[in-house]
Amino acid sequence: MAQKITLSIPDLLHEKLKEWRTSFNLSKMFQEAVADAIHKKEEFQKRFSEDFDMPEIIKRLKHEKLIWEKKYYKLGKHEGLQWAKTVHYEDLLYVLEFDAAYQLLSDPKMTQYFKRIYESTDLVKYSNNSSVNHEQMFIEGWFKGVLEFWNQVKEKI
């Protein structure tokens, strides 16, 4: 059974259509055009679902994210270790008293240091982006580097 629909067309097209209406089977033309458009959309979706295995893509992206985060953790750990090797004893104790490493970022004594680190690495790109946890990984690594240094020297001093 065929269904009827109503179409709207611009006035200029309607005027031209009146002239040529007997030359065209409008129903057939419309059906073919719509069937072709639907076929193209279905083929695209089929190709998309066949070409891209979403669970596999998500797995790959999670793996890449983990590698990326480890990169910033390692960078932070290295920077923290370097910092701990060069600072005064009092500054080292000052940092070790912090319960949360993130407080260091806004601490007046440490602000300039972290500003320099952020500018010398690409962390400055990510510091205002809450959806990316590069900064978190860096700070956790930094604090871990300081702690590891402290654990190596505290019994010897």
C-alpha cells in the first residue's frame, strides 16, 4: 500500500514544475531520490560499524591515555627528585609536611618554582583543562620523587 505525504517546494520551482509536470513521474522521481539517499546513509552506517570496532577503539585509547599519564608521572618524579637534591633542608621539610601535593601549587613558597616547571614543559597547555589529568599525574610523580629522595637520606642525616 502506498502512503501519501505532502511536500513543500519554493515558488519558483513550483512555477517551472507546472510547465513540465506532464513530462515527469514525480512520485517515481521522489521515491528514487529518497530511496537513494536512505541507501547511502545505511551504507555509511554499515561501513562505519564494520570498519570501526568501538570496543577495540576504546581499549586502544585507554591504553594510550595510560601511557600518556605515565609520561607525566615520570616527568614529575624526575623533577621532584631534582628539586629535592638541590633544596635546603628546611625547604625539604616544609614540602614534606603537606598532606595533599596539590596544595603545593598554590603555596606562596612554591608558586614560582612550579610556574617555571610548567613553562619549561608542556604542562602549561593542560593546567586549565579539567578533563585532562596530566597535571595531577605530574604533581603525584613530583611528590613521589621528593618522598623517595627523603626516604633515602632521612636516616643518614
